[in-house]
Amino acid sequence: MGEPLGADEQMKYVTFINDKKFEIDIDQDGSVKVNGKPRSVDFLHLNASLYSMLMDNASYEVLVEERDGGVEVQMHGRLYAGKVMDERAVLLAETRGELGEASGDIIVKSPMPGLIVLVKGAVGDVITKGQTIVILESMKMQNELKAPRDGTISAIHVNPGQSVEKNKPLLTIV
């Protein structure tokens, strides 16, 4: 301990995207492995939260915003909730029980300004984690917002056709 990092050492991160775990290794030379599989990845920062990404010879436009201690990533009209942690932070969070299921009321908020296209469900409906609960149109793209956990819809705060601002409560899950 206390020694400088060697040229062959790597930075290791654990990333949770919609609660699916990915292990990401970045070598000193910039090469990337995701879950042990080498990936060809290159980013170009376009503005505050917009990136152009080349991955395995395919081009993507990616919107990344920090939110509630994590990140939200919009790509191909889909919205992904994520959290990036180094190995030490994961061990600390697991020790504290912070990576377990959320409990209590959860208010699903709009990740960006847009137009509510559809609310899937009604008050009292039982929903499952990952189920599409709201479709939000923003920047001419429809984004499927997913339930963060199993639960019951206890309140709906918006209606189809309604414009919403970023962080506007959409519905509550208990």
C-alpha cells in the first residue's frame, strides 16, 4: 500500500444500469472491458450532457445527466437510470445495506421536460420492477420510464397530453 499505480494496473468500476450490474475495467492505455469482454469505445463530449459515442464500430448519441446520486442515460429513445461506483464504494455500500431494494413511497419524477404521451396504469394497479409506467416525449423521441421496483400505484400526478418540467412528480409507488 502507498505505492504508485503501475503501468499495467487498471481502474475498476461497478455500474448499475436499471439495477443490472456491469463490471467495467479501464486499463492505463484506455482499453475497456465490460464484464471481462473487451469493447472498443470512444467518446466525444459535445456539450454539457451530450456525447457522441462510438462503440464496436456503431455510432450513438448519448445524453448523460447526474441525478439523485446517480446518472440518467438516454440512448435510442430509452432512458436508463444508473449509478457508477468504484470497487471500494461498492464494498462500503454493500456493508451498509445501501444496495438493497428501496422501500417506502417512491415518487417517479420526470427526468427531463417533455409531453406525457401515456400513463400505463391506474391508482391501485400492482406493477413490477422494470415495467413501463409512463411514456414521455422529449426532443421528438418517446422515452419509456420504468418502475424502479415492484409496488402499487398510489397516486398519478399527470395526465396524457400534459407538458411537464424536469423533476415534476409523475406518479407515486408504494
